[in-house]
Amino acid sequence: KTKGFIFDLDGVIVDTAKYHFLAWKNLANSLGFDFTETQNEQLKGVSRVESLKKILAWGNTTVSDDKFQALMALKNTEYLEFINKMDDSEILPDVPRVLDYLIENNQGVSLGSASKNARVILEKVNLLSKFKTIVDGNDVSKAKPDPEVFLNAAKSLHINPEDCVVFEDSVAGVQAANTANMISIGIGSKAVLHEADYIFNDFTEISTDFINKLINN
Ligand code: B16
Ligand code: MG
């Protein structure tokens, strides 16, 4: 049977979360405040606009619409400086093994990311060709935990949502997958991702047996 396997990007395929954090932190600092790594969890999987809204609220800061746009552009410029230095050494462990196994077994493989920079990142790490379809921040109007991104990915693969599996590192993304009626696989800590159907620290813990079960059940 052909199932759909939808991969989140940031935190699942590559650890760009650290670059988002650095760039947002610098932006907050330039506005005269700071935020913690615990607060940063709430930015994972969340769109650029929603991220900036949260950060400004943390700093009790309000800005005009023009300034808001300028701040987003500033953050993205700094973020892209980190992205431009990336190469395939930044792919998280065993991600290529799992991708290749799914492709060899004729499964539908799609990207479901909130990032508007998804394509450029996949190009930098040389994984663009592995994905049959890509749904990213340019294709959706509602941010995770809304299921739109994953439902669009299922549609792009011509596979029913119930036959899709989502790999996610964020709470918002796990919730989006659950709402979409997909199998949710959390990549990260059990304490954070407890709403997921299955949780692994990383892809090295995902066995061929486990993938076969997902394909065949
Ligand atoms: P950009 P994902 C998400 O990517 C990140 O987790 C989130 O922190 C970021 O704000 C969002 O992309 C938007 O990214 O500014 O590049 O459009 O985890 O959904 O792959
Ligand atoms: Mg993510």
C-alpha cells in the first residue's frame, strides 16, 4: 500500500531552530528585551508573523504595521545569513536512511513546513530531489496548529489524510497532525511532545520494522 509520509523541516530534517532562535534573540535584544529557550519552544512550527507577535508580547512592545514588516525582514535577512552557510553535514542523523527507504518502497514523501525558506534550505543540504511534493509557508494561510499545511500535503500526494504519517518536532505541529487525522510521530522529548502517537529522540531510533508497520497497517 502507498502511504503518505509528511516531514516537517525545521527540527526534523535539519536543526535550523537554533538559527531562528539566534536571529529572533538578536532582534528582541535590539528592541531592549530578551526571551528564554523555554519561551522559544512556543515559536517552533509557528509562522514568522505569529512568532513576531508572540515575541513583541513577551517584551510588552507594540509597533506600527510598517515597523512590524521591517522587523520581520530584518530577522529573515539575518536568518538567511546562517542558512547560506549550511551544507549536507547539517542533516540530522539517519534522516537520509529513512527517506531513501520510503522512496525505495514507493511511498509518498512530502514536505509540510511552516517555513517560507523551505526550498532554499532543502537545496543547501541537497535533499530537494527526495520530495515528491513540497508544501511550505508560501502555500498556506493558516499556521500550525491548524492542519492546513498537512492536509494540503496529503492532497498534493493524492493520499487520504488517514493514510498519512507526520514527523514533527513541535507541539503545534503534532496538534496539527492529530487534527488532520494523521499518525503523528514526535521527534524530540517525551515531556514536550506527549500528544504524539509515537515519540522518538531522533531518526536513529526509527527501525525498518517500525516503518514497515506504518506502511502495512
Ligand atoms: P520562516 P517548520 C518553522 O519551520 C519553524 O519551526 C518556525 O520556528 C518558523 O518561525 C517557521 O518555520 C517560519 O519560518 O521564517 O523561514 O518562514 O518547523 O514548520 O519546518
Ligand atoms: Mg519543526
